[in-house]
Amino acid sequence: FVYSQSCQFGKYWQNTVQFGSDKIVPLQTITSSIYLFIYLLQSILPGRIHLDFSNHRLDFAKAFDTVPHKRLLFKLRKIGLDENTCSWIENWIKDRVQRVVINGTFSRWTPVVSGVPQGSVIGPILFNLFINDLEIGIESHVSVFADDTKLGKVIQCEQDVTSLQRDLDKLGDWALKWQMKFNLDKCKVMHFGVKNTQAIYTLNGTELGKSKQEKDLGIIIEFKLSNNVQCQTAAAKASKVLACIKRGVHSRDENIILPLY
């Protein structure tokens, strides 16, 4: 019941830049997220316009484990989720404790004050509602898939660089306000376009590393938008699976091999 109520509520409150919640908003899936990103690049690059894109990783560190309970409940009530549902969620996440066991030695029990239980039905929904206001005030293109955020902007002058950096600062401020942390080691900048200025960007005072190739939701994206590496990787993976089938299944009966293939 709580899951159903949360899904129905999410249909009206989840913003249009969030993907990965097809149970809440149909068709907003991995495929649509990647498609829109590639479509954006391909629609711009033929015009030989420079494009800076902080691609794939503005990645939250241990995202599902660090959502603060009090702030989560504050947001749920602020956006108008039914009080009975909010009370149920509060009772569900509060008074949890945890400890560590190493070689039979137990640590002390410690209260759990953050995190949405992973593997639960409503955990991902609560996380999506918690980060739903992430893009408020952002002027650049932004796309969110669970704890991965893509932020980018067409760069035609120095003012565009400043604007993109300003949006990164806003994301940093958002994370600080809501007690979330970006995994700066995984946050990367990909520069696209002819004669790109290769501008330097920072997040929370740390210079972001540059990358020419990133895996975005399972798909390898290159700065030249070539699909060679992705095709080679997919073919190699398929070959390994076929080799396992060949070694593990002795029968060559069509009714057996075709379903496996």
C-alpha cells in the first residue's frame, strides 16, 4: 500500500530530468536517458559548436546509505505526501541499529540515522523524491539517473564557462545543505567538439578530472562519439557467453541451443 501511494505521488512530483524510475514515470529508463544524451550531442556537434559536458559522473558517494532521515521526512511532508504515509515511513526507518562483526568480535550497536534500506521496494522511490529538487535553479542541461547526474552546457564564450561552473557550485551547495557527498574521484568532465577550450571546472573546491571515455549506464561513451569500443566490448562479452555455452552444453539439439543463444 505504501509503495502504491508513493508511486502515485511520484507521478505528480518527480521532475522531468530524472530517469531510472519507470515504476513511477513510464518510459523514463536507461535507454531513454542514454538516447536523449546522445541525441543532444549529435544535434549540436555537426554545427562545429564547442560543447563541454560534465558527463556521467557527478556521482554521489554511497548515495542510498547517506540520505539523512530527518531531512528526508522533512521533504516528504513539505511536498505534501499523506501524513499517515509519512508516519509509516518514519516508523519504518527510525530506531534502526547496526554493528560490525570481525572474527567473532562484535562492535557496539550504533544508531542508524541515515540511508534508505537497499533491496526494499520503496527505497529507490524515497531516494528519487529526496533528490527531486536537485535541478532547481540549474541553467545548464541536467539529467539524473538514481545517484548519477549528467550536467552540460554548450560553450561558445567565457560567460558560458562561468555559467556552467556556477551550476556546479549550486550542486555542491545543494549537497552540503542536504548532507550528501559527491564522490569526487568518480566525477569527471568530458569535453566534446572541435577545438574545445578544455576549460577547468571544480566541484566543492576540487578540480574535476578529465576523461576521454566513460561508461554511462553500461554504455561506453567516447569524446569523439565513436561506437567502436562499445561494439568491441559487447562482441567480446557475447563471445565469452557463447564459449561458456559451448563448453557447458554438450547437446546440439536446436530446441536447446536456440533458447540459450
